[in-house]
Amino acid sequence: MSQQEIGDHLGLSQQQVSAWLARLGLTVEAGLDAIRLAYIEALRAAAAGQAPSEERENYLRIRRQRAEFEYLRETGKLVSAEGVHTSARRAGRALGEAISNIGIRIGPQLAGVSDPGERARIWDRELGRVREAMAEQMQRMAGPEK
């Protein structure tokens, strides 16, 4: 969601939304529910002529965080630490295997080459292939962008 969309919803300009988000300590990633809740609470306090107490501020912060958590969970942006850990282990193993196999793949090529520059180019090409393969694998493991 963009600041413009939030502004359309709340009847504010994009600049006003930006200022409110900064004042409330939020980003657009918090989701519309959390932003709307914080905005309404701030308006209520201002209308009542009250400076929010520290206890009230903590309560509102917790409510905003809970709304942000729910937004992230509902949109699939919240992932489990175990899932990240498993993916990282899998990626580490794949990288280790790819690096271990470099010698097998380029050894025969290097055996027939005496020029140091050509040897460096062979290594660079192979390392580039390994990097590309790992990047593709990491993207597959991460899944589609949300």
C-alpha cells in the first residue's frame, strides 16, 4: 500500500500521510488497519486536548504492533524462523557442493592451459556460473515475490 492510497482512505495528502506516519512511528508496511487505528487515536487525543500519557502511548504502541503483525501474517510476509533456518541450511549445503565440484568441472580444462591469464578466465567463468546457479536456487527457495 502506498502513502497516496492511505491518504485517499484517510482524506489526507501524501505529504500529510508522510508526516503522520513519521509522527506515529509507522511505515506503510504497518498496514492500513494499524495506521488508521493510530491516526484515530491521535485525533481523539488532540480533540480532547490531552497529551497522551506514557501508559496510553505504550497501550497504543502495542495495539499498532499487533495490527502490524496481523497485517504481515495475513499478507504472507511473516515467515517462521524455522523456515528461514531450513532454507539457509539447504542453501549452504548447495553452495558447498557447488564449490566442491569446481575442481572436477574445470580441472581438465586447466590441465591443458599454461597461460595464467587464461587460467584466471576459466576460474572466473566457473565462479560466475556457480554464483548464477546459487542466485537462481535462492530465488526458487524464496518463492514468488509478494
